[in-house]
Amino acid sequence: MSTPWNDTIVALATPQGIGAIGVIRLSGSDAIEYVNSIFPSKNLLAEPANTLHVGLLVDGTTKIDEVVLSIFKAPKSYTGENVVEVSCHGSHYIIQQIIEVFIRKGARLAKPGEFTMRAFLNGKMDLVQAEAVADLIASGTKAAQETALNQVRGGFSHVLSVLREELIRFSALIELELDFSQEDVEFADRTRLQELLDQIGKTVNELLQSFQLGNVIKNGVSVAIIGKPNAGKSTLLNTLLKENRAIVSSIAGTTRDTIEEVLNIDGVLFRLIDTAGIRESKDEIESIGVERSKEKMKSADLVVYLYDVHQTDSNELRSMQEELQQISKHWILVGNKEDDQQKLDKLNSTASSNQLFISAKFDYCIDALKNKLVNAVVHGNLETESTIVTNARHYQSLQKVADAMRSIQEGMSNRVPGDLLSVDIRQCLYHLGEITGTISNEDQLDYIFSKFCIGK
């Protein structure tokens, strides 16, 4: 690689801006020595690992700041190298002073994700765990946090490791058969290999199917609230958010453009989109809003079609359902403006699974609507302790694993020679290795870690 990996790097590990403290991280063989050279209170080189030290940082005759130092020694550190974390006061000026001193001593400013890249290169974590670190930092909900934490702790990696080890063992036996091809012997039990392929295929299929849920957990769900003018879309948005975000008026066509807000329901982020009422209009601006509403309806992950129960007949409802079935996989037909609680309960007792009756104005059955929103996309399977694929790169590699598995299965069925079988098995192993970083290349690593924050 063009970047040296044996030098010492430095970066601010806390967010930019003024705060109570800032944490500056150094990693590399000279990290402790550089800090020791401006810390006259004691000799840090003689201090044990995993210790804290309080004192002044002094550059020549200039006192910079009183700090707390955390010392970690290789290989028992995050990066596997000597690491020092300097907790100083959160002044931008103080932080810059300290970083500049370390650069003069010989440290280099870290690139984005370079601390975690060193942890990967030094065998402290695999690529799945490294990527999960970034997901953990970016997690905005409990579900996202728990899923990322499970991967950081090696949950997904363990599943892949078990599959890979079994395949490697059979691959080695088949390769051994090739060395004794003249004797016509079989070292690999084909029946056991078939059982293994069935097991791996089932696991890979489960992982692939989990990606839809993983994408929901990681990126959230876009929900388009669609309906005719005055169906109560803006009132519903305000009720869900518990604030007056959208203008509510009895005048049809008040909402001229889409309004987007985020709502956390049971650990899933929903991006709620209040749209202009769908109707024919001669008003040029309103017509543009209506077209945008239709575009949002087509692109949204979930469509909530809101209608006035007192202004909509059965034929119109049937037409709505047919249109929703053509446009979206996930939709909920919501009847609004029934303000009698008893009538609402009676209507909902006979409603279909993707239909609900509410009163947005009086906050009736809004919790039931939230439950339907969650169930429409996660189907009650929000179990974050299980292995869930959230990364598009992992999903693509797993698809290649599944393709290679099918080739192996076909080869087994057609009783192809061991040398051809071993080619497909090696291909399968390659794609499994791509996920964890057992097989990797410089460009791939540079791309993955460039998306990290600088101090991680």
C-alpha cells in the first residue's frame, strides 16, 4: 500500500466543536514516547499498560493544558499497537496546539478510518466487525445499535467462519483425491458433502432473506402518506409526531409540496412524507405538488392511503386497493375522520390486515396504526440478537456464494470429477473470504475505511 502502516498517527477522536473535553488518539510504535516527551510529571515509558495519568502537557516552556492520559500497549489495544488517548479540555485552540506538537514530534494525521484499518490489519478484528464499528457509531435507534453491536462482537463472523471451515476441510479431501486419481479412491464422503451443502445453502438463504429487515434497521423506512385533499394527511402527520409540523386547514389543497419528518417507532426509523392531495387541478403549483405525490407513492417503501370515511364509497375503496396493489408491495388503507370511539372499535374488529380506521383529530387508534407500520416492514421479526445482514457488500457476496453453491450442487448431481468440484468450492470459499476480509484487496479496503470518521 502507498500509506506506511508502521508509523505513528494522531487524530481527534471526539466531534469537532467546543465541548467539556476533547479526546486525541495516537497509535503506533512511538505513540507513548511522543506523549512522554511533553509530559514532565512522570516517565510514561516505565508505566504499566491500561493505566491513567493526570498532569500538564508542556511544549518547551509553554504549558498547554492539564490532561488525563490513557495508556495501552501492543498488542492489547484497539489497534494492536501502542495507543495513547489524551483527554484535554474541549477548546478548539488547545486541541489544535496538542495535535500540532505531536506532528512536530513525528506523528502523521490519521486518514478516515485508519485506526480501525490498523486494527483489521493487525488481526484485532475481521472486516465484518470493522464495518460494524462504523454502523455502531452511526446507529440512531436501539435496533440499529443492537444489530451493529452483535456484529462487532463477532456474531455474523462466527456464522461465516463455521461454514468456511467445513468447506475448507472437504476441499482439502477432494484435492487429496486428485493426488491419488490413478488409484480411483475417494477421501471425501459425498453423502456428508451433500448434507453440508444443504446446511450451508439453508444458512446462506436465511442470511440473504434477513437483508430486507437489516436494510430497514440500518436505513429506516420511507412512508408516503397519500390521499385526496382534506383527507386529514397533515393532521395525521402532526398527530404521529405530537407537534404541529404541517399546516392544517379546511381549505382543500393547503399542502402544496411534500413535507418529510422522521419518527422512531419501536426502534425503527420511519421517514414520514406528507404529500399534496391527489386531485385534478388547474392551479400550476398545486399540479406540480400532485405529481410529486405520485412520484413519492411509487418510490416509498410503504404507502399509507388516507381517506375520509364519510366521503368515500365502496367502489372508490375497491379502486384504491387495486391501485395500491399495482404500485407498492407494502400499503395500508386508513379510513379517517370516524370520531366515535365505539364505531371505530366495531369497524376495526372486522377490518382486513392491511386496513385500519382512525381519528387523526382525536388521536384514536394511532397506536394501532404505529403497530401496523412496524409489522408491515418487519413482520414481527425484529430480533436483533440473531444474525442480520445490514451491509449491501455482504449481501452481494452472499449472492455470489449462493451461485457457487448451486454450481457445486449441480456438479454433485451430475457426478462431475473432483477437480471440477474443487474449482466451484474454491469459488465459494473466495466469496465467503471476501466478506470477512480473509480475501481482500487494497482498493476495497481503501473504499470501506474511507467512509469512517477520522478519529476511528
